[in-house]
Amino acid sequence: MNLLKSFTYELPTKIEYGVGVSGTLRDHIQQWGAKNVLVVTDRGIRSSGLLAGIEQQLEEANSRFVIFDEVEPNPKDRNVQHGAEQARLLDADCIVAIGGGSPIDCAKAISVVATHDGPVRRFADRKNITGKILPLLAIPTTAGTGSEVTFGAVITDTQEHFKFTVKHANTAPKIALVDPALTVTMPPALTAATGMDALTHAIEGYTATVAEPLADAAALYAVELITKYLKTAFVDGKNMEARAGMLLGSLLAGISFSHSDVAAVHCIAEALGGKYDTPHGVCNAVVLPEMMAYNMAYCQERYARIATAMGITYASLEEGAQKAVEAVRQLARDVQLPDFRSLGIKAEDFEELAHNSAINGSNPDNPRPMQKNDYLAVLTSLWNAS
């Protein structure tokens, strides 16, 4: 580590963590003086009954509110545009997002489009974000994306079948109410996919070429928590300690990669999501072990430290790195993640997928330099292993 390397660290989100903290929403809305609130969520959250407490608190705060529940997995440009229209009709002065990464990312993009002219794709260039952005309060219900503390919103262009990111210094939520009690109803498959997504954030945040010391510390503790608690949360969803450990791990992983970057796993996952609309967490989870193996020679020391965070002993850095890769691969098996081919991927699309991976903005931050042919090699390896 180069201790003379300069860095800037900013965490604009106020985090309130703990069982029951989602019950403080009313207080924050009143402190903001918000009168017109757009609630951004999805139909799964609506059907779960989790909105009842949100609606009650907003009523107690004497706020008008509209529930926008049209967010799709891998939020689409059309979701953002319609949500922004709803925000304007309401004359919203703030947004509350409740759900996983899709509603929270969609809400970030809505907060920009609602106060600016033009389609959401225009704001992939942050220079076009020149005016105010609606303040956002985020309430995560999954332990995966860490979107409640990150700056970026990943949106799917439905015409080009390509993902882009809306990211600005002011798009991060102002407040995150991180309540483990809201995650106990996650089914096992969602627990597995989101948990491995969080692990991907931690590992890529730690091994990216732009990693920073404070982000490193958050990443390693995230690895420790996630690898300790994921299997328990998968098997026993009511175990509150496991749910709390996973949600805190996800939060720390989000803090880490938002001050570092993600890398080649996400480049492939976003290409897959854009092409096939495959759930993002599942894509990351399936690709992670193979990409770690491909990167291993370029970050042995960091992979060995990941092994240490997982409680693994080793005699050399090479052995530690190898053990870290195998432990992640085994964890993916333990939580019954699908294999690559079962995601509906077609081998004839590999050229397009490799191209889109290589032009992803996070590609330069992968520890191993990656060109299109490298992505083709990883995709082929994933295909042959499944």
C-alpha cells in the first residue's frame, strides 16, 4: 500500500442502523419540513405489507404522498421517466425509497430527472446535472446492493439493451434507515443472490486499482460479516443476528465500493442484465468465483487478506489467494446459486457481451487489465463449467 497516495473520502449519507429504526421516518420527514413525498418502491414490497408502516408515518407527519410502485428489477429508463412525472405532478419536495437496490437506484435517478429537462440517459453525463436534486431517504429491505449509501444509480436503456449509470455528488441518499427487521421476510433464493452481490461489492471494492485505505477497512469487515452469516441467513431467515450481520456487511460493502469502484464482475453482470434482464445480484454471484480465479495472479496479496478475513489460514500468499477463491466458490454452492447456462445466456451473444463488458466505465479499475478477448475467455470458462 502506498501511504503517500492522496485520497478524498466523503460520506454524505447519515446512517441510522438498528432494529426498529425504520420507525423514525416520521421524525425525519418532519425535520425536513416535507409536505409532498413521493414513495418509490416495487409491487413486491407493496404486497409484502411493509408499506403500511411507511404510510402511517407519513400520515402522522401530515404529508401528502403518492406511492410509485412501478419499479422493475434492473430499473428501466421508462420507470424513471414515469416516476419523475409523478414527482412533478405531486410537486414533491422529497423522495422516500423502500426496497432493494432497484427502487433505491430508480429513486436516485428520479430525484435528478424530476428537476431537470431531458431523458434520463442524458444524465449519464454528470455535467448535465446542474440544478437541485430532490433529497432522498432510503430504507433498504435487502442485504445486497448497499445502494442506500452509494452515489450511483444503474439504469437500463430499453432501446439499446444497455446499462448506464447516473452518478453525481448529490445523488446519494441524505438519510439511510438501515433496519435488519425489514429483511427477515426475504426468501432463501433472494437472500443468497443479494448476499453474494454484497460480497462481490466488498471483494471488488477491495481489489480495484482505485482502492483507498478507508474503503479497504470497510471491505474487509464486510467480507468477514457476509461470509460468517450468509449461510445462516439462507437456512434460517428469522435469525435476527444473521440478518443484522448481513445487512451491516452489505452497508459496509456499499461504503467500500462507492469510495473505490467495482470491476470486471460488474462489467459482465451489467452486460448480462442489459441483454437478458437477468437479476443483477444473481449475475454478480455467478460470475464472481470465475472472475476471481482469472484475476488471482494480479492481486495475490489482497486475495490472501480476504482469506484472512474469512478465517482461513495459509502458508503463503499464493495458497491464501487460492483458498479465498475456492471458499467463495464453495459459498456459492452452499447457497444453491444457479449455474451460468441456467440464466438463459446464449453462446452466440458472447461477442456482444464481451464488447459491452470491455467498454464499461469500471473496466479500467479491474486489477487485471481486461480487453474484449479476456472477457470472451471468462464467458467461455463460465459456459464450460456449467
